[in-house]
Amino acid sequence: MFEPNILLTGLIIFVARICDVSIGTVRTIITVQGRTVVAFFLAIFEIIIWILVASTVINQVRVQPILVVFYAFGYATGNVVGIIVERKLAFGLIILRVITRDAGKRLCDTLRQKGQPVTVFHGEGMTGPVEELYIACRRRDLSWILSEVRAIDPNAFYVIEQARDISKVLRPTYAPLGGWRAVTKRK
């Protein structure tokens, strides 16, 4: 069906497009977060790969039009891979607002014992008094914080906002093991 050199060229184009589009997706998200130096270097790698791949396809498209399909599928796959990679890296800071009716003190104490700074506001909800926990944290810490919130108050309402700049980041002293660290530390 395909000659081996066409298939090899197509696979190289596909993989290269996944790489450059993934880098571009991560670079865009990092740029929005204000990390200009990292975004600068990612942009250099992204454009080098793109120029090499685009010129290969443009130079061979008349002879091997199938390369356009590899190019397009690589682009589409690269978008998905870039989003997955960025979520795994979890760069940046967020603001987590937790609103609870009766578990504010327990939530606050639990999170503070684990090193997570929390500010509490007292307010009035539709059906009575509520407490809002205002938590500035790293995105990578969000999963364990939300696990604690859900365990203590399954009915808590929360909102997550992107924080572009924070004057001072108080890092939690406790962070549960995750990923490869959790696997290697099991007994």
C-alpha cells in the first residue's frame, strides 16, 4: 500500500507534530500564567520543529499527498497530548474558595495542620450563616486539598480560580506522595 520510506516519513511527521503542538499548548498555558522565560525557550523548540516538519510536507506534498494526513493527525493528537502533559505538570497557582455551613473550623484546622495556609471569612448564605475558606495554593496540591474537603464536608461548595500573581506563596509542609513516589514508598 505505502512504500516504506513514505510511511517512515509520515510517522516522523506525525510524531514531530505531536511534539511541537504539545510544546505549543504548554507554552501558551505557561504564557498566560506569566512565566515568560520558560515560554521563550519552549517557543524556540516549538518553531524549530515546526519549520522542519512544515518544509518537509510542503516540499513533498505533490509527490506524496498522504503526508498532509500525517501532518493533520499529528496536529490534532498534539493538542490532546499537550493538554494532558500540562495537567500532569500542574504549573501555576490557584485560588480555591470553599463554602461550608458547619465544617469550616474542622476544614481549616485540618488544612493548617498539613501546612496549607487558609483564610476564613464568615458570611450569610441563602439558608443561614456560612464560612468561606480562601486558599491560595499550587495547582499540584489541589487534589489532596479537595480530598480533605470532600472527606470532611461532602456538601461543601467550592470554586477554583486561576491566580496569575501572588505576592507570597506559603508552601504546604505536607504533601501526600503521588505518582512514582507513592509506588516506591509502599510497604
